[in-house]
Amino acid sequence: METKAKTIITVQAIINAPVDKVWDAWTNPKHIVRWNAASDDWHTPKAENDLRPSGRFTSRMEAKDGSIGFDFEGVYDEVKINQFIAYTMGDGRKVQVSFESGGGATSVTERFEAENTNTIEQQQFGWQSILDNFKKYVEGNHPYP
């Protein structure tokens, strides 16, 4: 029996902020609900995060008009503070997120296994849009504790 190789999609952004601030915004539910959307007509009204190996996370993503929504969830496989996160999504696909610090900025790179419903281009565009929204949020003038 032949197995089909999984397609890996990569998205990346350079965030003009130190890695500890970027990490906090990426992993703290109080921040996740403020940036986790691909477009202005979507939002994340609820997020929970148990950031440790075998810990679970979930984010409720919805259209602001209430017409559609879904839960994005998974289990962490590996967590290295301020450096790396690996997790398995609820549908079994794997994701890796790397945080590389240098010169006052942080590079965030996500690599994820493609699903079979949407085109590769649609998936890459959607994940990149969320990452771009994250960059905008972190670099914006919002209060950090």
C-alpha cells in the first residue's frame, strides 16, 4: 500500500518586538482573543491554553455576524519557552512554531500539514493572514503587563 506524502505549508513573519513579548502574546489567552483572526469580520471570543507537553488548547473562532464558527484545538507535543512549540491538531495534523530572536525582533515561523478540503493556496493565505494580524497586534500600542 502506497502512502501519500503530507504537504507541509510554511508561513512566517518578522515581529518588531523582543521574543518574551512575542511569546506571551502567542500563548496567553487574554492576548489570543485579540489577534486570532484572518480578517476583520472574524474573531476569537474564547481561548484556553495549558502550555505544556500533553496540555490542551482551544480557541473558538467565529464570524462576527454569528453565521459560522469552529473550535481550533489540539494537544502540545513539545514546548521550549521562547523558542519552539509543536502540537497535534484535533484532526491529527502536526504543527511546528519556531521563535527566533535577534536584533530586537523575533521571527515566527509556522509549519503545518495541509488538510484536503481547501487548496494549498487558501490554507497558506489564511494562516499567513492570522500571522500578519498577530504581527500587527504585537507591534501595536496596546498595554502589556
